[in-house]
Amino acid sequence: MGNSESVFFSRLLTELTLSFHIIYATIGVGVPLMIMIAQWVGIENKDEHYILLARRWTRGFVITVAVGVVTGTAIGLQLSLLWPHFMQLAGNIIALPLFMETFAFFFEAIFLGIYLYTWDRFENQKKHLLLLIPVALGASFSAIFITIVNSFMNAPKGFDIMNGEIVNINPVAAMFNPAMPSKIAHVLSTSYMTAAFVLASIGAFRLLKGSDHAYHKKALIFTMKLGLIFSFTSAVIGDFAGKYLAEYQPEKLAAAEWHFETEEGAPLKMFGTLQDGEVKKAVTIPYALSILAHSNPNAEVIGLNEFPEDEIPPLYIHYLFDTMVVIGMALLILSLVYLIGARQKWRFVSAKWFRWLIVFGGPLAIIAIEAGWWLNEVGRQPWILRGIMRTADSATTSGQVDTMLWLFAGLYTILGIGSVVVLSRMFRNNSVEQELKDRASKEGG
């Protein structure tokens, strides 16, 4: 296997791993907050349904955590095996957030175990609720620290290069790089948003399948409220992310928007196709790109003409941007319409076709997460460490990467199918109605 093939298969395996891991990682970050809020609402309102929501979500969450651990370990392994030159160059700089991410995970796992074990051992439910705080914090900080590593790759800081060697390393300065604030905020808000819509889709599906239990109705309204909050938050933070790109990674912004020439009052192009270097059939919004980039309709936005051809990211990231934005806005509108309709007692929000829209909202939220992650990673190309090391120069020269690809693909297939089977059987064999009945008889006894 030649070097170009090693680079190709290394990139393919990394993309596969990240694409699979991001599903479980996103759910792993978002669901603990949903559990904590549900249990708090249940305690405050003395509503057993919300308490049961927290309990059942926690059981499913444990499965996603287990799979996330395996895929997260695979990512750490592949960083060293597939990208040894990058780790040799930057390993000392990013070791601190990588270590802290591991610590945050163990912090989360320890308290999650205690929380599960002590479900029926606390007379005061508020004290039991306190155990969820470190679980939610640990999950979020795991995302924060690993996102810091990615931020560093996009905006490397905290060191100097002298005679081709990295010197004056400052790991803390490397962590607090320019990309860090917007990336962390966006990762957290979209994780919470995705978790809310995934859980809402489950509630809507149960209602569609004939269950008219108040538990599912409360779960749907509760998760759609959180989905609305975090989809709006994600949209606002996305605006800040666009302004970061305009200042620090203008080539990524220009490629994502198919903005070829530097100009003032730049329009935003949505959809469309590229034919012979020209944009066709796009929806053009006047001045919108200048507003997105600089909050000024007349501001100058740097175009791709300012960059060498070998430093321009793949232009297909435009479609990833469109996918992410369209799904995000659609979910925001869907949740807003549902909540207004439920309050005003509009009949159509209880219709089958509308509930199916909510069911599709969960998978669509995951697709938006995937599109956003691909936009972030592919948009940095050809760099693995922007402006310092190219992806092609950092990959392994091993001739066994194609074999690794097949082995890991098999592993992810088993994990994916296995987690779906376990989760479906877990909840199919333990219905809400039966669990409420068992709890009532236990408390009565």
C-alpha cells in the first residue's frame, strides 16, 4: 500500500469512527441534563410520571454510555496509530485536555453508578437528585475537553516554532484558543437539542402506536419545550460561530458559502449546484453573508480567490452547511408550532401526520449533528493542524490500515445493532403501564 492509500484509508477510518461515535457521544452529553430536569420537575410537582421518565431514561442512557466508551477508546487508539506524526508534534500540547476528558468521564461514571444503585434508598428524593449534578457536569465536561482538542487543531496556540521544533509549550494557553468558546458552546447546545428531539421522537412514536397514557403526553410536551429552548440557543450560537470563522478561518466560511470573490455586501447562497465553477439554482439572500460574518450588511467578506488552490477546503461542505441549518431551523419551527398548538388546543398537533413529523425530528437532529461535525472536520482540510501540519503529512505509512477499516466497521456494526436490540427489548419487556402498576403496589404494600 502506497502512502496516498494509507492517507486515504486513515481518513476513511477516522471519519467512520467519528461519525459513529458522535451519535452516542451527543446522546451521552445531552440525556443526563434531560434526566436531571425531569426528576427535578417530578419532585417539585410531586408527579410520579416525571420521576419515572428520569428512571427509564437513565436505564437507556447506561447502554449508550457503554457503547460511547468503546468508540471513544477507539478514537484515542486511532489518533496514535493513524496519525503518529501529528501526535508526535502536538501530543505534549494536547495531553492536558485529553487527560482531563478521561477524568471527567470517570467522574460521571462513578456518580452514575451511585445514582443507579441508590434509586430506592433515599427517602428524600431531593438528596438523590443531587447525585445527578456530577453526572450531568461530568458528561458536559467530557465534551468540553475533547472539543478543546478539536479547537486547538483549528486554531493552534500555546507554543512557538523554532528551527522546525515546537518550543515554549503552554498547555493552558493552547486550551484557551480562539476557536474554543464558540465550539464548546455550539457542541453543548446542539447535544442538548439533539437529546431532547430524540426523546421527543420516542414519546411521539409511543402515542402513534396506540398508547394514550399521560406519561407519554407529558414526556412529549416536556422534551419539545427543551428542544425549542436549545434549538433557539443553537441558532444564536451558530451566528457567533460564523463570526469566528470570518475572522480566524475565512477559507472555511467561504467554501461553505460558495463565496468565490472577496466583496462587500456579500449575499448568502443556500442550496444550488456548481457547474463549471459557477453557482446555479441557488437561493440567494442579499447581504446575509456580510451580516452573518460581521453583523454589518455592507461588510467585506473574504472570498476563496484570496487563498492558494491547495489550501481551499472541499467545496461539498456547502451541502453540509445547508443540511445543518435547514434541519436546525425546521426543528425550531416544529417545536414552536407544537407547543403553541398544544396550548391553544389546535387539533392538527395531535394528528398522526404531525406526530410523524416529531418522530422524524429525532433522526433529523442526529443527521444535523453529523453534517455539522463533517463540516467542521472537512472544512479544516487540507490541514490536520491548521497552518502548521497537513493531513497528508501526519498519517501513518502502514500498509494495514485497510484491514483495520474492515475490522472497526465490523465492530461498529455489532455495537450499533446490539445497542438497538438491547434498548428495544429493555423497554418492550417493561412497559410504562406495568412499571407504574408495580410501583403503586410496592408503595401500597
